[in-house]
Amino acid sequence: LNFTITHFGQQLKHLDCKEKEKLIKRARKAYEQSVNWCFSLISHYREGLGRGCFAGSFLDYYAADVSYPIRKAIQEGTLEIDFPRVNYDDLDDSEEETSLGGKRPCKKILPDRMKAARDRANQKLVDFIVKRKGADHHLLDIVKGRKQSRWLASFLNSNRYVICVETYLEDEDQLDVVVRHLQEIYKQMDKRVLNRIRDDRVSFVVEVLLPEAIICSIAALDGLDYKEAEEKYRKGPPVHSREKELFDKNLLKEMRKRSARRSKAQ
């Protein structure tokens, strides 16, 4: 079992890394309830696998009824998840910075606008995949066994569950539209291919069809060959250093507030 966290395009530590206990202890100092909930969910999943009462990926487990008792705590509001969130509402749309040499100040785009620009660009990919069905021929060749796919080969050769998947699309609505379209492609899969993947629909759609569809659309819209488009997909959407800085500042600010509240309580 291999849980990985990805933030701003950078891969962090695996769940069972050697620094696990140290990192968990640090996280619990600020977000004890949230961390405990996450580990309760993971432990429940592992216990289900061990007892043989559930077989499948973590994504399947999370979507299944068996995980409902734990998810219910969130849905009914009995448990507060307090991980930090970047709030752009209190910020202006832009700020001025003095350029090198003391020349005329230039406006710097803040993260909310940069993400909006990425979402607009990604909408073209979504339209190509869903409305124009531009990737259908490529995807059908894969699911019917007429074309080889490195993503499919990697999926078949993997002996572990992958929890962190680079979706490229950041907007959940865009991702949902694409995934629903890919599920229709999945239904047309050749039985021989279906037997090889053991009918693991969720993982196959996310780990094989989604990257193949996005790579195909990038290649078509940007005029790239498959390898160039795949490289662009693997790099992910460009994230400005300003976004990373803002997240770090927001996190530090939240930590200081919590520390101050604890000091007053004592």
C-alpha cells in the first residue's frame, strides 16, 4: 500500500516513510483532529483488506458503503477538518512591484487569477475530449487492444495501490465532466483487456484513460507529438512561485494564531 501526498506539483513523503512518526507528531500539534480522521480512514481500509471483507483500491473503498461510517462524521459536521486553506478573498486582484533598476512598477498577477487563466486553458482540453470527442479514437484503440499504451503497461505491472494521481486538471467540475466521458469509453473495453485489469474501473479510468486523454488533447491543440505532450502532462500546470509563497505565509500565519490561542488558554 503506497500513500503519497502531492502539493504544488512536488512529491512529498510516502505514508510509511522512516520519518513517519516524527512528521505525524508535528502535524498533530496543529491539526490533531484532521490527522486522526485521515489515519482512522486509512486504518479502516487496511483492516478491511486484512480481514478479506473488502478487496480493491483505496479509491474504491472511499466511494463504497463500507467507508460510510467514517465519512459520515465529516458529512454530518460532527468532526471539523481544520487543514489550512489559502483564502484569496481578502486579497486584491493584483499588486504592484518595482521592477529592477527602479523603473516603472509593474503589476503582478496573484494566484487566483493565474489559476483562473489555467482553468480557461484547460477548458479547451475538456471541450476537445468531451464535446469534440477528439481523443475517442485514440482511447478506443487502447481499450480494444489495438494500440499499446505505456500508461496501461505501468498499470498492469504495478503491484501496489496508487493514491496520488496527477490529474493535470485543477478544477473539480472539469475533471468530473472528463471522467464521466471516460467511463463511457471504459464500457466499450475488449473482454481480454477487461480480464487483464480485473475490472478495476475507477483505477483504470484515473490512471490510464485520463492521462491518455489529456496527453492526446495537448498534442492536438498544441501541435506536439505524443512524447512532447506527455512530457508537458508530467510536468503539470505551471505554478508560480507566488502561489507557493502565499500558501507558506498563510500556513505560518495560521500556526501563529493557534499558538496564540493556546497561550491565552493556559
